[in-house]
Amino acid sequence: MSEQELKALRVRIDSLDEKILELISDRARCAQEVARVKTATLAEGETPVFYRPEREAQVLKRVMQRNQGPLGNEEMARLFREIMSSCLALEQPLKIAYLGPEGTFTQAAAMKHFGHAVISKPMAAIDEVFREVAAGAVNFGVVPVENSTEGAVNHTLDSFLEHDMVICGEVELRIHHHLLVGENTKTDSISRIYSHAQSLAQCRKWLDAHYPNVERVAVSSNAEAAKRVKGEWNSAAIAGDMAAGLYGLSRLAEKIEDRPDNSTRFLMIGNQEVPPTGDDKTSIIVSMSNKPGALHELLVPFHENGIDLTRIETRPSRSGKWTYVFFIDFVGHHRDPLIKAVLEQISQEAVALKVLGSYPKAVL
Ligand SMILES: O=C(O)C(=O)C[C@]1(C(=O)O)C=C[C@@H](O)C=C1
């Protein structure tokens, strides 16, 4: 390519950037207008609801449907995700609590779902995220709920039993673990590997093969593991890209998770009910009386009405010995007439039924 050609293309890019800039600013002004309308049309005593997850899901899906490349759908949706995040911040900057410290996969999930134009607050434990939301100190919380290799995150499920929360969104994140070391680490004499217990479990086979005799130390998060390694010469951490970048660690081995499709699902929790989008999921908690066939009775209405169950998890109820609650996720919105009828049918048999929330299926 000649210098001349390169110069001409850059002139074209400059002119396109100017148009994009103008269009984004137009869009941002529109969002400001939306905020004005939302505030102006309030009934007495109502507070405006600026964040609209159902609308955001619609916008991102539309972008993906209309996209003709060469950028991929996910890439394009990510760009629009950030534009929307900044537009919303003009209406009202969202405050988000997540399972910290900084650099966790939960933080990455929060950014994937809400974009970067939010005020985010790392919390030390899952229960603290729930309490922060319940106290109204933040608009939403982000917590992990299940991993494709290791299963349920029990702390999160149990927290739902203790707090009244509405699930308003979900996001899935592909989890890649790396073996990280600091600049002072003597890589041939590593005697300790730190990570969160779930991550150690997700890399068990790799560790057995490569570091069979090295002590594995479970700490409160991957980011905490990365932080510790920074000050020690004989240890390594298993953590992801965000923690590596944040603590300036380098990768001794990359993508060491035992399963290449290792993914974690995260939930957005808050107090806001989300209207139907036509492509939603619902999460409920049900407790049944302790009698033979109770689980069968619970599942029959779903089967008979062709409702797609995406997950079922059992946890001790905490209100009696050997009594259990079921966490169930299924496709549909609790306001859909069919789902409404099924939930009514179940509640006649159940000791208790609580809808945790209906929310748009993860778009990104
Ligand atoms: O449509 C709205 O209600 C808006 O506030 C606009 C907008 C957007 O930028 O598209 C911004 C924030 C909402 O969460 C959803 C969408």
C-alpha cells in the first residue's frame, strides 16, 4: 500500500469518526430527553425508573440482528453496550455492588452486563452484596450463581433464602484461568498456589499433572490470590485476565481450566421488576412437604405445559432438619398467562413458592 493510499483512508476514517461522534452525541441528547419524560410523567410519590433492562436487551438484540459485518455480532453489541451505559449514566449513574475485590470475574461480569459507565463497589462476600442492595446503598448487585464445571454457588442460593431480592438479569462469562507469577517469583521453586476453592477445583487435573506436590491454598477470591503473590517469591496464583492486569502479574501458563467451555453464570439482583421481552427466564424457590413423590408433583405441571426447565438445584431449607427447597429456572416470564397458570397450580401443592424474578435471557 502506498503512503498516498494510507493517507486517503485515514482522511476517510477521520470523516467517519466525526459522523459517529455527532450521532453518538445525538443519541446521548435523546437519552437526556428520555430522562426528562420519565421524570415528568411520574404519579405522586413515584420515583423515576431510569434503568430498563428489557429495553436494553431489545436494543442489543436489534443491533445483532441488523449487523452485516465485518465486525461480529458480539463485538458490535459490546460497542453498543458501552454507548448505552454512557447514555444511562447521563440519566442516572447506576451504583453496582459486586463480589470483590477488584479484578474478580464477578467484576468482569458486572461490566459485561452494565457497561463501564457505572459506579462500582467491591464487597468482601456474597452476603454483603445482598445486604448492600437491601439497604438501598446501591441500585444493583452482581453475584455468581453457577459454574459449568463446579455447579452451584451455594452462598448465593442461601442468600436468597435470607433476603427479599428481585433477579433482574443474568450474564454468562467464559472463564479462562491462568497460572500467574510476579516479577520476583522464582518459577522453578514454586511451593504454593493460591486461588479461590472453585477455581482450584476447575483446574484440578492440570494441577495434578503439572504441580502435583505443590500446596494448594484456597483464599476468598482469585483477585485476593493475585494480590498475595505480588509480595511472595515462591508462590503463584490462579486467576483471570482482569486480576493479572490489575496486579501486574505475568502468565506462566495460560487457559489451564480442565474444561475448555468452563463458564460461570452471574445474576443481577435488585428491587426492580422487569417487564416481559418475549425472550425471558424466571427463577423461583419452592418448598414442598416432605412426602414421597413431592418432587414429581412439582415437575409435572412444567412437563405438561411444555415449559423448558433450565436448572433445578436443591438446598437445605434452614428451617427444619432434612427439609429442602428447590431453586428452579425456566424459560418464560411470570406474567405470561401460561406461566401464571403453572405457578398457580404449583402453589396449590407447595408449602411455599416465591418468584425471585423474571428477566431477559442473557444477550451478550
Ligand atoms: O429507553 C430508555 O428508557 C432509556 O432510558 C434509553 C436507554 C438507551 O440508551 O437506549 C438508556 C437506559 C435504559 O436502561 C434503556 C435504554
